[in-house]
Amino acid sequence: MNMRFSFTVLVFFLGAVAASAQQGSSTADRTLAPFFFVDTDDPSVDQLPLKSVAAQVHVAGVIADVTIEQVYRNEGTRPLEAIYIFPASTRAAVYGMVMHTGDREIIAEIREREQARREYEEARELGQTASLLEQERPNVFKMNVANILPGDSIAVRLSYTELLVPTEKQYEFVLPTVVGPRYSPEAVNEILGLGGGERIPHLHEGEDPNYTYAIDMSLAAGLPIQNYNCPTHEVIVEKDTPDELRLTLDPSGGFGGNRDFILRYQLAGQQVESGLLLYEGEKENFFLLMAQPPARPELSQIPPREYIFLVDVSGSMDGFPLTVSKSLMKNLLGQLRPEDRFNIVLFAGRAAVLSDRSLPATQENLDQAWALVDGQQGAGGTELLIGLNRAFGLPLAGEGYARIVAVLTDGFIDFEAAAFKLVRERLNQASLFAFGIGSSVNRFAIEGLARAGQGEPFVVLEGGQAPDEAARFQTYISTPILTQIEAGFEEFDAYEVEPAFVPDMLADRPIIVFGKWRGAAAGTVLLGGRTGDQAYGAQFDVSTVRAKPTNRALRYLWARHRIDQLSYDEQLSYSDALRPQITQLGLDYNLLTKYTSFVAIDRRIRNEDGLETVSVPLPLPEGVEDSAVGDGFGTTAVEDEFEMATWLGRFFYRQDALWVDASFRLGMPIIEVGFGAPGPDALAPFVGLGLDMLVVLEGQAYRLHAEAARPAMQQNMPNPFNASTIIPFQIPANMAGPTRLVIYNLTGQIVRVLTDGHLAAGVHVLAWDGRDGNGQEAASGVYIYRLEGTSFAITRRMMLLR
């Protein structure tokens, strides 16, 4: 058999990031998107063209309609193109955009994404003022505005609607205001084809942008408003009638665009809006059912639980967010019962675990766990995939224990789809609940993780919320309100009903069913399920409900829900097979999607002199420190050797010294295969890697041993290189020990020693940043790199081009 060493690195670590600080940072362990804004001091170019953002919010009953106006003004002397990255609700159905240039109003048109981009770029090159709205994530959008001439003031307004669904009898409206820095491992994006997203400039912590941020909100609840509060902002409130109020931001509260705006309110008697809403359109009719579930059942015996707490200690969590997370953890640990078991996994650039197996919830073990958590400081990248793999890979507590994974993170990642897929594939092992920590969390990640894990999302803004959120978590996992939910229809011709499957109700919130209907508005909508050990049933008479033109938003809400489900299915499959359906829904219902965009063009040719492109710098979310951006990773207390990699197109994670196929499941039969021993032909390339591996082929697991493997070193990547390059190499178990990796010039002089010490068996990756041992840039040319051990030496060449 011809053994050929070949592998591709997915995620690698340079000595717990500490080695990275000594040897120079690797490009693959950086965030691709965020960096700090640097003003060029060129007075001819207005680097800060966004002057104001204003949100107009109108809530009528359970439907919110939001208009965001962005005003761009060029105070320089050269024409501009401005790029602005901004957030919106994860449930936003963006249905329109209008651009105002002087006294001209241009209504944007929906187009397929590529076509919209082409039309915009053609207009930009022709010197026409144009704007383009694209979806980067379901809750992150990008606005491009081209040919803003000196002295111009251009306003762009986008409109969206969303459904407000109360939880525990409390309504909550959330308006995200800023996109936090996303951690995006370059290798993950390259292999998964996720893309690194737009590079986003950020201001330093505590630094306000030059633009203003205003919110004007009116609420017409339809029933008397019993109480309300805004925990995030100082607001001025006008309340003329019992069921109406108006809020604006209080200027004394400072800049309001660096944290989510949240309004919570309850109706008199803790009532909630429920029942049917109908809308008759020209071509289609739509309905929405909001049904209040029964009271939470009593549960006399709660089975023992196994809790795996997965805690983010990365750089973006440093400071205030980690303080909040610690407060929450203290409350979560304090609610464990003696019969429960638990474990803690910390993750940043790698993952560390409290214990190899879950521990009984004794006071001694709880004290040890709290000491571990309380001693953490945030540093490193947000390698959530590594943390999830470590958590799900821990041995089960035993029979009779239901495993629950609780993730505590700000969600500042750029590879959400990979995380959702991993959680969905492990549903047979555990359910997952996600706690978003901080003032401006990535709600798409938090809600998506909980959705994939069939749990619930929580958002904890500050430490004072911790006791209530911990108690709510225990309530949800102890006694689901309603299970086995089904919707049916009698003499009501409903079709294209969403969702196709109604998940179990853990929280006290209405059951939501969207759909279309034909014929007469008559018949009955039926709901069934189980609450505790009792059957549940409810009926809704359609004939008693009148269709209203004011319910026009139902068509957008139905389409948005359908798009959301298709997009979720697409994310889990890593394919674009559903792209035609999503695209057509966007075009048919005039909605922004990942495949459809809004474009507005003023056809006048206004600029023939070219333009400068500038990106609007974003403030860091309140409480987030500078360490969340760029190279500010530092070292972390997470020291456990745990990695992920991909070989031959398959994912593996390292469990102790063994690389385990991500598709391996407990209970699979395992066949032992020695190095070079016979096996299926498809196994030969994996044997050739010379690693201790557990490989799954056609449902069968094979254990590969690497004792007889030989050392190997790959060609550096990339080669030739400019800024930095990586050198992957393998050390077999029988050759582990003192190892040197040295860079020489062609005269034999040592340029840089990358490592000189004891290295364990396995795969290693080191980086060279093109500098010598004194930190000076090496000249362009050919260099020799040599790997030496006590019984081997391997030499290769590389080329540096400045």
C-alpha cells in the first residue's frame, strides 16, 4: 500500500495562543471581520458619512411595524460610496425600501441578489446615485449608498414588520442597534464555504460614533397596559389612554445605539392577545392563530438530570459580559439537586473540562466548580464548535439521567450554520438551552442554537436578572406545558400551513399557526395535544372572525416564517438546493432574503470623477472590551488539548490522543485496524495518515493505530507567501520528544526558531510571520525549514515574496 501523508487543517492552535504571542499571530486564528477604525486625516474624504439613524416603531396589537431611516451626508470634497453594516430583529420581514435624494423619492425594487448587485454597480460606475440593501445574516444587513456628492444629504428608509409573541404573559419588543464583532476562523469558513463576511471597522470601547441614534415608538395594545419598563435605555413616556403609550429616547441617557433597545410590558389582568386574525388579499387569503396554552401541569416526581454547562470565556466576553455570566452560573449551580450530576466545559480558542465524567451535585463539587468559573478571564477566539464537540463527547452519566446542555455565550461568531448542524445531529444525546449574555448579543445564534437543540433561548442583560432566568430555566426543563401538539381544520380550507410541525411548548407563550385559506371564512380550527398526563383540545370558530384590511402584514409574516424554515433546513444541509424556493418567495412577496435584495437608482448621471469607498465604523456593544476585536486575544485559562480537523473531506475531533470521526455514535460496532493492516479500500487513505483514528464508513467504525507511522511534514501553506504561512507536520507516538522546527536562509544562518522543546505525538501546525528572531521583516527569497527530532530530520523549501 502506498502510504501518502495528506491533510487539511480546519482549526489549529499555537500553544494555547501564548505561542502565538511569542512567534507572531496566525491569520487562521483571527477574526476575519472586525478591526479598529483608523481615520486617514484626508480632509477631502468624509470618512464618517452616516450622520443619523432613526427608528419609527408602531405596535398595533401583536404586530410591530418598524421604519429605519439612515441619513448620509458628504462633508468632504470627493464623491463617496458608503457601506454600513447594521442589525435587525431575527423575525423581521423586510418588505420595502425608499431612497430620498433632494426632492426626489425612489422606491426600491426587489431583485435576485446577483441582479440587484449588478444593477447597483452599473449605476455606481455611471455616476448615478444608488442604494443597495442585502442580507448578510437573517439579522444582519448591509447598506451600500453610491455617488454621495459633496454637500449631498441622502436618506434611505427600510421598513419591516414582525409578530410580538408574549412569554410568561409578558410582551417584549427588541430593536437591535449594533452588530458586535464576530469571531470567524478563516479555515472554518474556507472548508465549509461560509465566507468571511464583510470586514467591519469598529471604534474602541466606550467611544461613541459621530452619528446620532433616535427611537420613537408608539404602542396601541388594544387592552389596558398594566405595567411597562425599558431596562436598556432612559426613555421619555407619554401615556394619554390606558391602552396606548409613546416612548422616545431621553437625551440624558447618552448615545443609545450601542445596545439593544428593549421594551417589556404586560396587559391588565396579565391578559394576552389570542384568537384568529384573517386577511383577504387580491390573490391569496391569510390567517394567523394565536392560542393561549393551558396552565403548566404539576409534576410530582422530577427525574434526575445531567447538566453540561458550556461557558464562553473568549475575548469578547471579557469584563462585564463574563461578570454577568458568572452571576448566572452561580445561580444555575445553586439550583442543582443532590441527585443531579453536572460538568463544566470552558471554551475560547480551545476547550477545558472540569472533570472527565459528570460529578454528583455535592457541595464540595459545586464549590470546586464555582472556583473554576470565578477564576476565569476572557481571552482568545470564540471556538464554539470545539466547545460543543467537547460537551457532547463527554461520557453519559448513566441510565435514568436526562442530559441537558446549557450554553452561555454572547454568540459573537460567524459560523452559526455549522453550530446549528452539530447540535441538530446530537439531539439523540441531549437537549440544548442557550443563554445570550450581554447588551447586544447575536440573537440569531442564540435562538438558532436553542431551536436546533429543541430547548429555549434566554437573554441575560445584567447580573440582576440571573436568579429569575435560572429559575425560569429550571421550570422549563421540569414541566413542559404542552406536548404532541397538532393542528387540524374542519370545513375551513386551509393550506400551506406553517409550521409543519409544532414543537413542544416549554415556555408559557401562545401556540402560533400561520396559513392560507380558500373559499368562505367559515369552519373550525382545531388544536390538540397533551398537558402532563391529560389530553388537551381547543376549537376556534372561523365564522365569528372578520377579515380586516389592517391585517395586511399577515402575508409578509407568513412568507417570512416560510423563508425562515427553508433557510434553516438549507443551513443544516450546507447546500443551496432550496435556493429557488427561497428566491421565489422573496420575489413574490417583496421580501429581503439571502437571495433577494432591494435596489434603488436615481437615473440622473451626477458624477463623472470617480468616488471613494468608506465603511461606517461601528461602536462596540456596551460592556464589550477592545479585546473582542482584531488581534486582542491574549492568553486564556483554557489549556486542555482539544482540537478539530478535517481529513479527506471529513470532520474529526480529538478526544485525548484519538481523532474521532464526527459521525461516530456511541454503540456503533468497532473493528480494530493496525497501521498497514488490511481493511476496506476506502479506508486506505485514512490509514495512510498514520494517526490514531476512529473512522466511520457506511455505518461501521474502524479503529486505526499509528504506532508504526513515520514522521511527516507538509509543504508550507500558502507558498509562495507574503504576510504569513503555516507549516503542518506529524510526529508519531514512537518519536515524540525533543523537537525543533527552524527556518534557515540559503547561507545556512538561522533566521527563526519556531519551536524547540518537547512535542507530543500527533499533528501540529506552526506559523511563521516572515520575521526573524529580532522581529525584523525577512527579505524576499528562498528559505529552508527543517524539522528535527532525536531520530529523524525532514527539510523543505519555501519562498517569501514581499
